[in-house]
Amino acid sequence: MSSTQENQQEAPVTPVLTAKQAKRANASSIGMFIATAVTLGLVLFVVLLNPTHTAETYTRDIDVATIASQAEDAAGYLPAAAELPDGWTSNYARWTGTASDGVAFWEVGYLTPEREFIQVTQTNNSNPTWLSQRLDDAVPSGQRVIDGVTWELLDSTSGDVFLTTEQDGFTLILNGTADLTQFDVLGSAVLAKLS
């Protein structure tokens, strides 16, 4: 065998595809692009159908007075349902029956007109352990007087401010992120419901 014949045998052969074979080879790629475009179109359609999400989308205004009257039998007293100025809303109100710590309590979450949060907690059966847990290990930082009632002011590492007092046989706790002047408004409204 000559060297010329050996070189010809070793040279790679480039495959040649017919037009039909090339079309079949590209069909899976084209199908993938079409499927992706259809999927993206459906996702975009669903996203456009949904309303925009703003703070107002999630605003709830619970009827605290009605829930308080429903909780009265379980509580043994009428829980405080503060009457607040326009712009205040409540996003929850609930009675929590006796838990493992033995303390049942009333709890309401309020949003100020500036959309800051303050929670009210009320019980007639407080104990030091429960109070410490509810205060989130906050550190006393002073006192605040609301409508002649002295509240202990505490600051926590979470950034929440706490006010707590004993009034008419109840332990009251206010906590949240609002300005202290808003705590005064809520504290005054809660105290008014106790008298």
C-alpha cells in the first residue's frame, strides 16, 4: 500500500446533512425557544392581572369593640377596646386563654396614622415570669405619665419601646415602634376604657 493511499484513508470524513436532516436537528432547539416564549408570556399575563401591592393592600380595620365583647365571657371582664382618633386602625384583636404559664390575656395590634405599630396587652392575672417574657427582656429607661398614670418606660434590643403599668387590677403593656406621643394617645384611650 502506498503512502498516498494511507493518507487518504486516515483523513476524517465530514458528515454532510441533507436538508431534511438539518431541519430535524434544529426542530428541538426551535421547540425549546417557542415553549420558553409561551411560558414567559403566561407568567407576564398572570403578573399583570394581580393588583399592585401597597401598604393599603394589606390594611385591615378590625372591629375591636365587637371582639372585646365576644371575649368578655372568657375573660371575666370587658377587655379594653380603645376609641382612637381618625387614621388609627387595628389589624388584630384576640383573647389568648390560659397557656402553660397560667396567664390569660387580651391583645390588640394598632397602626397609627403614620403606619407605625403599637400593641396593647391587658391581663388581670400577671406574674413576674409572664411579665418578663412579654417585655422581651427590655431594660428600664425611665417613666412616662399619661393622664396622671405613671408608666414604666423600657427599651429592648429589638428596637421596640415598652410602656407598662398596673391600673385598676390590670397589668397593661404597650409596645411597638411608634413615636412616644402616639403611645400617649393610645395609652390615654386604653385608660379611659378602664374607668
